[in-house]
Amino acid sequence: MLSFRAFLALGLNSLLQLGLVAVALGTGGGLGAAEGTVAARDDFSPMVKLAPFVVQGESLAVSIHARSGRDRRYAERFSEEVIKVVYEGLTPSTGRGLVIIGKEGEPHPIRFFRRFLALADAGQLDPAVAARGPELYALLNHWERSIEQRQGKGTDDRKGGTAHLDDMDIDVEQIFTALPLPLEGVGARLYQLAWAEKFEDAKVEARLRSLKAADLESTLFTRFDWVFYLPPRNALDRMLDALIAAKLKEEKAGLMARMAVKSVMLIVKPKLRRVFEALRKGMLLETVADARTSFSQPELNKLMGAYIEALVPDQDDDDKDRPAVPAGSEHERAVKAVAAAAAAAELPPKVEE
């Protein structure tokens, strides 16, 4: 875990740098899995509803999977903000999308991806099934490298379940539970398998051990151009609260020191929450752009970086001059920033329907 001083130093620039690398999660093309011979138990689709997004008089084909009204409202607001920026700043061809918001208490999908890989490495899966492992390794390698990134001096040493950044150790597991990811290829199918088993570890593992190659070709997501898993909104607060609580315990602070720390965190925590939310939105923008345009991965990185910076201008670093925030609403600034980044990079033409 990180020292309290280092935690306070975990500001906007470092998180933006993390975001620019985490964008690599979206590499690898569209969903591409054909409907196979083994039908999934479909208690998933009834919870998918088309979101009421209208941009410049046009209804967009984005659906939301949620299991409560509160979750659905949050996922709709989150998605609408991003999709409108894509539509107005990049391409009106936003495609048929699905945003799945996780339910409180459910594990992050990467938990099951890792279990699949562990079983594959141990030779406990059907060889044809285990052969799909490299698809997941590519995803996890990008994901974990993103956690190790930092801006400025320091090292990238990996120590067990932590990423060592300068003088701070951040629990990778706590970080990734708050971050979304695209669901595509074999990852999309594994998520559906875990869903069918109600995310119960023992049942999911038994299902993985019994898998045949044909089982990984069936997907409920065929009709979508892109699918995006969004952790619950309070995953951000849970992550930050866990970091703070562990730090207070580790520091063995006295009563007055603990009160001082908590007072400071009243200011710091909202800033970190805002930055992480911008990162989550940036990852959705990258996912849609990856699926619906011909932009290369480095170009997508630039687009995502421009979007994040428009959402959270670098106003919080006391060691730097604070440039004026550009005029206009947040949405207008985001559209201009993304469009300008695309133009400056001389990106390929937009994909039209």
C-alpha cells in the first residue's frame, strides 16, 4: 500500500498517464464471435433495454444492461455523455453498443479471465479451449502494465500483487475493480459463462474445466458492434476508502493525526473520484472509436488523452501555473478537444454507415 504522503501525491498527472496506457485494453477488433451450436442460458437479454439517446435528432442504438433502476440511470448518464462526444467529435457511426453495469458485490470479469488462464497453464482445460489463452494474456498484459505506469522519476518494479510507483505500493486488485473494460472475443464468452453460474467461483471453475471449443463460439453479444463492462459507480469510493483505511492502520496514527488525515481526504477524495470517472469515460470513448473507426492504437491513445484532459483540466497541481479552463460547457470542450486531436494527428476518414 502507499504511504499517506505518496497517496496525496497521486494527483491528476499520474492518473492521466495511467489512463493513456489503460486505453490499450481496447485493442483487437470487434466481437467477431459467431453464434455456435451450444446455446447459452439466456436470462441476460431480458435486462437489456435500448437507452433513449438522441443526438441532433437521431436516435442512437446503444443498450444498457442493468439490474436496478438506480444502476440503469447512472449507466445511461455515463454512456450518453461519452456517446454524444463520439458522435459530434469523431463519427456519427457509433454502432450498436451494449453497456453492462456490474452489480454491487459481483466480482470483476478479470477475476474469471485469470482463473481460465491459471487452469490453462496447469493443463486442466481441453487443449482446444486452452489455445484461446493468448487472447486473454494480451488483455491482462495491457491491463497490468497500465497500473505500473507513472509520470516522472521512479521504478516500475512488480512485487506480488502490487505495482511499485516511485515510493508507493498500490494494490493492483483494488485499482482494477474500479476500472471498466471492453468485452470481446473469448473474454465476452467467459463473462457470459460466469453470469450463467451467478459468478460463484466453484461453479465457474467447474464450468471452465468442462468447456469444449464449440462452447467458446456461442455468444449473446453477436448483434452488438461493441460491448463495454462498467463497474458499479460506488466501486470508485470502495477503492479509495480501502486505500485510506489501510493507510491509516499501517501508519498507526494517533487520534489527532487520524483526524487530520480524514480532513485532508475530504478535499483529496473528490478530486481523485473525478479523475477516475474521467478515465472510465475515456475508456468507453476508446472502445467505441476502436470498433467504429480505422484509427490505430497510438491514435486512439491521443484521442482518449485529449478527452480526459478536457474533462479534468490540470488545475490541481500547486507546482504548476494553472492555465485558464477553455470557455464553453464540459461537453463542448470535450467535443472540441477530441476533434482537434483527430485533426492534428491526421487520422483516417470517419467510418460511415
